Amino acid sequence: MTKGTIWTILGVIVAVVIAWWLVSILFSVLWFIAKLAIVVVVAIAVFAFMRTFFRGSDD
């Protein structure tokens, strides 16, 4: 093996590790955004239900 081949193998390993880390962060952010969107939808539904449920007969 030449010196260039060793550096190429090390470069590939480092690139895979960095890509793995970046994809992990990306999926964490996307999952957080998805959970946040679900919470907003459920909160709006609960708020609408509570508003109609607790609305008095004087409205």
C-alpha cells in the first residue's frame, strides 16, 4: 500500500463518520419539527373542544 492509498482510506472513513453525524442531526431536527406540528394540531383541537364544551347557554 502506498501512502496515498492510506490517506484515501482514512479520508473515506472520516467522510462516513461526518456524514453519519450530519444525518443523525438532520433526522433529530426533522423529528422535532414533526412532533411540534402534531402538538400544535392536537392543542388546537383540544382548545376548540374546550371552548365549545365550556361555552355557557348565554352565548
